[in-house]
Amino acid sequence: MAEMKKAKFSEFEKTFGGDKEFENNAKATWLVSRGNDLGDRGMLDDAQQDFEEAIRLQPDHLPAHVSRIIVYKKRGDKNRVEQLLKEMPEVMKIDGKVVATKLDALQQL
């Protein structure tokens, strides 16, 4: 798994030529996709790690926040779910433009 991630991240770095915002968004999106797949297979710890890394790369990445909340929901940790809902950013921006809102993201739950 680590080698696949390394190769994919290298690909994003080449594709976006040093534009960290777009590069980090692509990495975060890929991590969320992989994390969702891991979560669907019951690998919640691995999924959670991917979602948390996605959030470190792009703190306003709303899909990563939603997916992380779903992991805690599956674990039955209602207190953590409530805390994460409060901490979730209100909007997600790319290139200064709002591309998603908390309200839109919460509709996925």
C-alpha cells in the first residue's frame, strides 16, 4: 500500500508542477477514495489514517471530514462524531473559490 501511495503522490507532484494547492487536493481526494474503499472492507483503522492524512494535506477537504465522521459513526463513538461535526470547516475552497459547503457535505451523512 505504501508503494502505491508513493507512486500516486509522485504522479500528482509531476502533474501539478509544484502547485501545492492542486497537488494537495489531488492527494487528499485520492486518500479519501482509498480510505472509503478500506472502510467498506472493514479496515476502519487504515481508513481513518487515510482520512486524517487527507485533512493534514488539505484542512478544509470536506469529503475527508465526512468520511472520518462515518468511521466514528460505524464505531458507535457518538461523542467524537459530535465533536468532529463542530470542528468541520464551513467551506472548502480551491483556487480561492468555494467548491463545497459544510451543509452540502453533511447531506452525505
